[in-house]
Amino acid sequence: MSIDWANFTPWSAAMGGLLIGAAVSLLLLFNGRIAVISGILSGVLKPIAGDTAWKVAFVLGIMAAPALFTLFFFSPEVSITTSTPILILAGLFVGFGTRLGSGCTSGHGICGMARFSRRSIVAVITFMLVAFATVAVINLLGLRG
């Protein structure tokens, strides 16, 4: 995937951050639930009576939002230059990391850190250090696509 740096503005990123913050705040305020995407998706795949409808609605909303955005605004050009096996492997690593870290980046980074959870702060620091190291190794080895 490549980013069109010539047309990137921090305003779109800031607006996205504000919308995510508002969404997780509203979920907490009205439902008393924390927006941990991996946990919500897990709850859809392994339903618990009386606790599934809002999770299904949440997941459907996450999937519908990009389609609605492109319907009313624009569709950004997405170019994925990595092979399908690499994408599958990356997805498996993300799933494994989510289980290993007891939550996903959104749960720890957005909700956990906002609640000053020590576990989430440590998790986010770990995510970032591993990401920095991964980028450094990929650049060092010349594996960048």
C-alpha cells in the first residue's frame, strides 16, 4: 500500500482521530462498553445470549463506514504491491499478536491508554518498538517494495 504524500493533509488524519475518539466515547457512555475491536469481533464469532446484537451492529458499522464514505465523498486509490501469501502471513501474525497481547492496537492504544491502563501503555510501547525495529530491518535489508 502506498500513501499519496503529495495530497496528504494532517486534517484528514485529525478528523479521523476525532471520529474514532467520539465513537469509542459514545459506546462507553451509552453502552458501558469499551471498543476493543478484537473482543467485539470475538463476541460475534462466539456469541453470548443477550450480548451479541450490539456487537453485530458495531462490526457491520465498521464494514459499512468506508462504503458510505466513498458513496458521498471520494474513493482513495489503494495500491497493494505485496503478494497474497505475504498478506495472509501478516494477518496471521496480527491475529497471533492480538491474542498474545490480550488485545488489539485499537483496544490498547485508544481505549486502554485513555484509561491509563499500565498494561495498555506497556503494550503500545511494545507495539511501537517492534514496528520501528521492523521498519529498520526491512530498510536495512532492502526488502522495501
